[in-house]
Amino acid sequence: MPSHKLLLLAGDGIGPEVMAEVKRLLEFLSKSRIASFAIEEGLVGGASYDAHKVAITDDTMAQAHAADAVIFGAVGGPKWDKVPFDVRPEAGLLRLRKDLGLFANIRPAIVYPALADASSLKREAVDGLDIVILRELTGGVYFGEPKTITDLGNGQKRAVDTQVYDTYEIERIARVGFELARARRNKLTSMEKRNVMKTGVLWHEVVEQVHAREFAGVQLEHMLADAGGMQLVRWPKQFDVIVTDNLFGDMLSDVAAMLTGSLGMLPSASLGEVDAKTKRRKAMYEPVHGSAPDIAGKGMANPIAMLASFGMAMRYSFAMGKQADMLDAAIAATLAKGLRTADIKSEGAKIVSTAEMGAAIVGELEKLAA
Ligand code: IPM
Ligand code: MG
């Protein structure tokens, strides 16, 4: 039985509650001898700030570097609104992404049949939806320098963020996009704002070049990111894989999440480059939702995005594609039985807690694995 080294970083808000359901899943996988895990846990975000005055410590970063996969919950909350910008909870997440080189963020938006009515869009627009937002995760305005607020001395201040992309950064994310598309419905849509931004001009040019050079067999389409957002809520099924930069990807993936009924449904995988020697890649798995401080500690958070994120770890880090499919089927079966957390509640459904939802999903998985 292969053993995998995991670092669990539950973080803040609902993070620990949804992470508890991953632990339930891990126990099942070990107990039933499907896979075994060497598990470490650490602090990130506000939890780390409270203990160490930084959003993640160097020691925890070292553990993250050594892990086969980092499983991340959520960070942030009003409690830390006033902490210095450099050590705000989100800085821990950004350091993990940047230092581990996790440039490719895969955010699938899948509508489970039982949930097609939970979306704010009409059933026919989302029923059977299965698309991927591929977000560039280590570049762009999130990390560009300068990033400053300067006092102009005349009662005015000036804030600067810098959107910057080099050719290689666009090439490598485009390649991941084309490869994903090729394994799916063979269509890639690239989104930028080349009508306004120089980074958009370069993004468009480089994606075209990678296409012509390496992936001419994949259907490529370009959209301005604002029009893309509009198309995403008008007729999302026109898309297969969408590749876009860090900031547009952040926004468009929240939009895509709501197509599926709730932010609590969307998992994600953040992957680094494949190491030529070891053939492995650094990886972190994180739900798209945040720490939801308003419902934290109430046992009502939806654990599905977190569990499905672990499913992506099985798929992308542990070569357990079959078990990942089973986990997806277990989630679908649990929803089909009418179990719902509060965020996806519907007429006649049974509202359950985070733990009840997690236990039901693991129970379904147990049946499927038997
Ligand atoms: C996300 C989140 C993060 C981001 C925050 C928490 C820094 O919104 O993963 O989508 O902006 O990338
Ligand atoms: Mg976001």
C-alpha cells in the first residue's frame, strides 16, 4: 500500500470544520487499506498570526516543501482586519502558492444532477455543466512589483499594483490549458483584456504561438474577460476549459462556482512544474470558498468543496484516479438521496450538518469501494 506525505493546513473560520471531514475520509482510506498517509498538521492564516505573528512560519513552509501534497482549508476573517498587510491571513496562502511554484490552479465547475435547481441560473443553462477554469496563480497583479501606497504629501495618497507577465509564465499555463482540453472536449478559451492591457496583448500573442507550435489540433478561442464573464452566466455550456490570469481567474471562478449552486461545491488543485528527475510536482489542494466567518463554528458549512479538493489530490498527486471517481460518485449519490447543507438547501431536502454530510459521503464511498 503506497504511503503519501500530507500536510494539513486547516486555517481559519470554517477551515477546521471542513478539514475534519477530510480526516474522516483519510481514516477510512487507511482503515480499508486503500492508501496510507503520513499526516502532519500546521497553522496558517489568522491562526498562525495569533500564535506566531506571521501568516505562515518558515518551519511550516519547510513542511509544505517536504510534503507530497498540502491540503488547505481557508484563511481570513474580521478578527484580523487590522493586522499589518504583510502578515494578514491571506499572505500565508499567497506565500504557499508562490514559494511552492504552484502556477496552475485547476478549478472545475461541475453541476451535480441533484443540484441543477440550486443554481441561480435556469436548470437548462446549467444541467450537466462540466467546465474547468484554469487560473494562473503565481503571477500578475497578485505578485507584481511595485505594490505600494505612497503619501503624496498634499492630502492625497497614491496606490499602485503592478500587473506583469513574462512570456514563460504565459507559455506554461497555456500548455496546461491545452493539455487539459485535449483530455476533455478539446476546446480552450483564453480570456484577457488586450483591448486595454499590455499584459493582455502579450497573453493573446503567446497563447496563439503555443497553439500554432504545439497544440494546433485543439480548438482555441479568445474572449475579452468582461465578455467572458457575461458568456459564463449566459450560456456556460459553450465552454470546456477557460485559461486566464490570476485576477480574472479569481473573479471568474467565483462566478463559475455559483453556477453549481454554491461556493461550497467548488474544489481546486494548485500544481507546480513536473520535476524532470523525480517526475513529481508540488501540489496544494484548496476549496475555492473562503473562511465564511459568519457561519464558522456552527457546524453548517458544506464540506463538499474540501472533500472534492482531496479527490483532486488523489487524481493529480497520488495516481488514485479510480478512487477519485468513486469519491465523486459518492458525493453525487449523497446529494441524490436529498441530503443538503444549508447553502444548497431546496424544497423537500434534508438539511444536515457538516459532519453528517461528511459521514454520509464517506458511507457512500465505503459502499462503492466494497
Ligand atoms: C481564492 C481566494 C484568494 C485569492 C484569497 C483568499 C487571497 O479568493 O483562492 O480565490 O484571491 O486568490
Ligand atoms: Mg477567490
